[in-house]
Amino acid sequence: MASILIMASEGYEQSELFVPLEKLRAAGHEVKIAAPEAGTIRAWDKDDWGKSVEADGAIADQSPDAFDALVLPGGVINPDNLRVDEKAIALIKAFAEAGKPVAAICHAPWLLVEAGLARGRKMTSFASIRSDIANAGAEVVDQPVVQDRGVITSRNPDDLPAFVQAIEDAVA
């Protein structure tokens, strides 16, 4: 089974972290969570703070050598925090350079833009950031899940079944 890292900060979309975490673990994969600092991070759920989760370690202490894939949950707050975090962007780039799958849902493709992974790729995202992704050089489509050269993208929580399946297929 695969070892998968989920990277998130305060304000991650609750379902976009917990559904992959639970489904991938249920499938037998080892799943760890990294945050800007080790400790507890809280979800945003619809219109208020949601469930908390314990991060297994700090982003700065992670390496793609220890994992088979990277998962980036969305929400508005989480990717906006992480896209200005140099260590987070460096880790995304390191996964891509190592040829390991990077999966981003909802607003998390903002992180792929910041890491320079959008140009020349076919991608999808939450509707409100599609112009940002197109302006970064991606071909933007409206599909539940898109896979292009190691990058997996999805639109929103409704796409979680297809998103998780694409991650499983990528690490199989």
C-alpha cells in the first residue's frame, strides 16, 4: 500500500480533508497530515469553524522521499494561507520534480499555480478560480476530475468520490 501526505492549514474545507483521509486509510494506505506547524488545525465547514485534526508534523520536515503522493484539500482560507508559505510551495514542487502525484481539489489548484505546475496542463478547479488557473497557462475544463502528467484536480466536494478514486489509481 501507498504512503500519502495531506498538506493543510487552518481553514481547510472539512470534507476535502476528511473524506480522502478516511477513504484512503480504509483502502489500506498510510496517510499522514502536514501543517505549517505540528499540532491541531481546524476545518472550515460551510459557514463556521468545523472539526479539528492533529497534524503529524510540520511541512518543513516533510520530504517526497517518504511518500507516494501529495493531497491538497481546498477551502478558501487553507490554500490562500499556503500559497504564501515558501516551505509549502517548495514541498509541492519537490513532489512534482520527484514524479509523484499531486492532487488538488476546489481552491487548492491555486497552490499548483504558485508552484508553477499549471502552465501547459489540463486542469479543473472551483469555478471562482478558473480564470486564475487559465491566466497561469492551464487549459481549464469543467469535469469532476482531471489527470495530466501527475497532477490531479477536481472542482468541489461533490467530486470527492472521483477525486479519491483518481488518487488511488495514481498510487496503485
